[in-house]
Amino acid sequence: MAREAIDARLAPLPAETLPLSECAGRILRQDVYAERDNPPFDRVCMDGMAIRSEAFRRGVRRFTIEATQAAGAAALTLSGAQAAIEVMTGAMMPRGTDCVIPLEEYEVEGAIISLGDKASGEPYRNVQRRGSDSQRGVPMLEAGVRLGAPEIAVVASAGLAWVSVSRQPDFMVVSTGDELVEPGQPIAEHQVRRSNAHALSAALREHGFGKVGDDHIPDNEKMLRDGLARHLTERDVLILSGGVSKGRLDFVPRVLKSLNVDEVFHHVAQRPGMPMWFGVGPRGQAVFGLPGNPVATLLCLIRYVVPAVHAAMGAHVAGPEPIALAAAIARGRPVASFVPVSIQHGVGGARSALPRMPSGSGDFLALAGTDGFVELPPRTDAYPEGFVADLYRW
């Protein structure tokens, strides 16, 4: 399998320690333990009056307000069973209290509160008990998770101002070919727009990679060798688009070999994307040679490059999602097939994948508006409606 071969050769990326404010979207490289119990005290869950539940059980319904307990203040102490302390959401429960009566269940007249008929005063009502979320020393996050907003909050609650995370890899996206012209530049009848590199760069950034360079090298063997030699000295991951097939101007495999990049595989039993190439440079640099056809380029990036690099960063990589086809695909293939799909939601929230068959591997317009693609196993027969396949989201 191509993915297994990539994982076996991809060198783990190093960790670095960054301030918490710079860690959003990064892959955590350390376990995070609770600094103390969470919450660290019995916490008030809503504004109201804190009383002693035992007094309520004995029939007391009128209490004297003796103080106000604000959030962020040290705990006050209740003076007696017929006293109450006004409390604010997030405050410490006053000592001697164990129940919060909400505002709508009592009336206030001067310093006296009178509980209504529907009031209830069971122990720990509207109180979040100390340690109910986690206890001190218990791991709250494990290495390998991506630090989104909820995870950043957890790290902050652990008191960590600096965090060990995976270093972002330096990518270089290289498109090859004399026919490619940058958007905004004059274009001749025999040329095409340089779209693959922009799609690859956008996809990498969407998946959390921030260091993405871009280069275009014509079909010139010396220029290709010089350009790739430079990028190999500066970058962790090279992603080439085009030049990996068997045509007379497909110089990429030969040039990479001359630069001491060790070929791991060339060609994968799949459609589209059969000419895909992967190798490892002298310093462990990952080099992916993707086919130049737009559909194949983007499919191979999502199927192989993105999950492999995330794994090298120590991330927990989720597998593909199983999903049923919403319509039949009339023709099977002797190799694995990638088919763009749109996800449909049926009655009861059931999902299915509607195939959006491109007219060919150059039909990039067919990808617009799709949610991802399914991988269909080799099969001589058609794939019927309801056939369950692996879904990869863009």
C-alpha cells in the first residue's frame, strides 16, 4: 500500500515550545495534566441565594441575607441555619452552604427572602462539585491532538503558558511545464492557467499548514535540477505537480535520482493518479511527485500527502469515513478508483454520497461544490446504489 510505504519512510518532525497564544491549530506533543481539581472548589452555577439544605428540609422558608459572595472572592461563612448569602454565578460556595435557590423561586423584602411554594432545596442544587470535571494530576489532553479553541482552553486551565507542539513543516509546491501561465498574465491559445499549485497551496493551508512556498519551473532539465536542489536544502516537504509520467519531457524522476533522492515507489494501482511518485531526500526530506492532471493532483494530496505529514507531526490521524453511494456507478475498474462526491442528508439525518463523475482527470470543474471523494476498491462489476465506500473530505 502506498500510504504504508510513505509512513514507513517519513521522518518524524521535531517538537518546539511556543507560547500558548501561538499554539492554535498546532499538534500537541506533550500530555497535559490538571494543575488542580476542576473546578477547584464547589462552584455556584447560577445567581441566587446560598442556604443550608438541612434548614430547608426542616421547613425553614424565610432567611436573612447577611452578605454577597462575588465570583473571584474568597469564600464567606454562613453564620447560621436561618441565614442566606447572595451568590453570583462562578463564585465559591460560601462555607456552611450547600444549595443555591435561583432568583425566580424567592421574593426579597429588605434583608429577608421568602421562598415560594415551588422552591426546592436539595443538597448541592445548582452547585458544581469540586473535581467533578477532573482531578489534579489526571491527564486532560494527550499528545497528538490538534489544539483548537476548546483544547487551548484546557491547556490554559492547566496553568501552562508555554506548550510543546510539532514544528510546522516547510512545504514547497512546485509546478512544472512550459504550458502553464499564472492567473492575470497574458495567455496564448496553446497555454493553460497555472491552477494546480494554487489548489495545492490552498488545501495545505486549509489543513493547518502555514509554511507553504510556491514555485514554477519550465520543462528544462537543468532548470529543474537547479530549482529542486535549492528547495531540497531549504524545505522539509516538496510537492511536485506534473513531470512524473513517462513522456520525453517528464524529467522529474531522473532529476530527483541525480539529486540523491531515494525513490520509494513510482506508480500506484489507482485511477486517477497512477503515475504518482514518492521518495526521500538525503536529509529525510519528503518528496511527492503528483500527476499534473488537476483532479489527480488534488485527490492524491488529500489521500496521501496530508495524512502522512500529519502523522509525521505526531497527530492522531482519523481514518476515512464509511458512507453509502446515493447512486450507482455503472462501471467497475481493475484498480482502486477515486470518485468526487457530494454528501446528501436524507430522512433522519442519514448520509449518502452522490457521485460527481469528472469527464476526465483534467476536469477540475467537476470538483467545485463537492465535499470530498470516495475510494472504490477494484471490482469487475458495477458499484450499486448503497455500496459502502471510504470517504475522504477535502
